[in-house]
Amino acid sequence: MSLLSRLLGKRGPAPTEMGPLYEPVREAMREVQAYARSHGGQIHLLGVSPEGDVTIRMTGTCSGCPLSDITLKVGIERQLRLLVPGVGRVVQVQ
């Protein structure tokens, strides 16, 4: 959570699962977020299962974007797998 969000009391969705890869994935999401933010969207980390599956929610302009499936697989999932060994699949929920 950014300093501004903390000061304003705004928080993203609470994680649903916090497996052993949660912290490394959370750190890696900072880099992954840059692309979404540059297009007016956000990616919220909802959880990481013990098996390494990552659950996210896309908001802003990313929500409902016709290219969000491509961004999910080619951008987010590929980047997280490179940055955090052990990440399995990335699943988007609404």
C-alpha cells in the first residue's frame, strides 16, 4: 500500500490467501503495476495460494478492457513468473 493510501485510509481488497510466495509476489507486483497505471488501471493482489497460484482483480480502465486477457497472460503472468520462481497461474476475478 502506498504512503498516500495509508494516509488517506484507503486500502485495496484484503488478501484471500497468503501462501509462502505472498510477500515476494506482493513486491514483484510493484513492477507489474507500472504498466497498468500508465493506462489508468490498477491490479490488486487478492492472494497467493500455497501452490503459487496468484489471484488478482483489475480495476480502472483495465476492468472490462478487451485486451485484459492478453495483458493477464502475456504481461502479468509472464512477468510474475520471471520475477518470482514458483508462481503458477494468475487468475483474475471480478
